[in-house]
Amino acid sequence: MLYRTLLIVLFPFLAFSQDSLLDEIDTDSLENQKTIAVFKGLKIVNFESTKLVSKNEFTFVVAHRFGSIENGFDTFFGLDDAVTRLNFIYGISDAFNISVSRSSYQKIYESAIKYRLVSQHDNGFPFTIVGYNSILVNTALEKDNLPKLEFKHRLGYTVQLLASRKINHNLSLEIAPTFFHDNFVQFDEQDNSQFALGFGGRYKLASRWSLNVDYGWHLNRASNSPFKNPLSIGVDLETGGHVFQMHFTNAQPMNTNGFLGQSTGDWSNGNIYFGFNLSRVF
């Protein structure tokens, strides 16, 4: 009898405690739910996105950039002047990638690491933040043209902080403060250490299609430099095990130091390049 009486008296409190505990669990699960699919491609167009390769996953990226389309049939709209970059990326963990690449533009070899510092969470931290560091070797520099050339002059470095936010189901944006250094620059007036601010975004058009745009604002370019800020527009097509990216850009180089520091194209006169990135997961 006493047990039944205590149960009747305490039942409202027990029910309230249970509801409170369930509410707390639901709240925590919502706050800790990671935002997914901020970007589908490892790059927006030229700039790295905040997407990483998964643990123990191997991804092979073929990036192809034709010559300028302004020459028309003389170069078959750039086909005769195409350059290619092969990039091999491996996921040490879900948050840490390593990569090696070779580009036919200036015969550049590059090694890079990419690492996630924090992820965007629904009802939690509002951004995904990723670091990117690379070192490259320009093997196209010739001793005959540069008698004082040493190996150190072939080296270049990049340090980037990539911060992205998935605004809603369709729209993702990114900002990319960038420092890059070339031990050899073509103009004496140009500082070896250079700074840029990248902007990019992805807008989902359909279940497998998206429109991508990125732009690099060079902050300390020499006044007499012929190079331009890179502006790129393209589309992503997701097809099973890979993402196919097609784009137009005024930058033919595909390494960060190249497209930020050596873009020669000009959208205003049609001096732009068609290209694509094709990634395959193994």
C-alpha cells in the first residue's frame, strides 16, 4: 500500500524528469549534428573548397585547362595550347589529407596538406574552417636564361585559411585569406611575399548540378604587373563516384601561386580559358 502511494505521489515528478532528459538529449543531438555537403568538389573552381577526402580514401584529380578561346580556329579555341595537372590525394583521416601533383604549366611539382580545424554544425558553430599549405618546385626555369639560378629560386609556398558556411540547402559560401611566396618573381617591383583574399560560392541548381564561382583579390600586386585577378565561373556535375567540373576562367595556371600571381586573361576582351576538373574516388 505504501509503495503504491509513493508511486502515485512521485509519478508527475518522474514523468517531468524523463521529459526534461529527453528534451536535453534532443537538443544536444541537434547542436552536434554536423552540416554536410557544404561543397561537393574538392575545389570550387580554382580555389580549394573546405571539402576533404575521407579516411583511407584515394582520389585522383585530372585538371585540364585549354588555351585562350579568343584565338578561335587558329588554336582550335585553345585546344592546341592546353595544360594538364594530375593530383593524387589521400585521406590520412577524415580531417587530414596529403597530396602530390604535377602540372604541365611551368612543369610544376607540388606537395600539399589540407586539414579541417572545425566543422559547421546545425544550431552550433556556424562555419567550417580548413587549413591548406603547399610547397612547389618550378622545374621550367632555365639556367641558360637565369645564370644565377639556384634550386631555392624554383620554390614557392602557399598558406591558406578556408572558411565556409552552408547558408541553406542550395547556397554555400567561402572566404579564403591567402599568403603565397615565390622565391623567383618576374618583376623586380613585385614583392616575393604576396597576399590575396579569395571569395567563392556554390549554388545548387538541381540534385546533381550546381553553379560555382570564385574570385581572387590580389592585395599587393606591383603597379606595372600585366597579371590580373582571377575570376572563374563553372558548373559541377555529380555522377556517382566522381564530380565533373566544367568552367571558364581568365587563369590558365592551376596551382595557387600561379592563378593568383600569374593570371593573364581578361574577361573584357574574351581572353579566357575553358577547362574541367575530373575527380575519381578509389
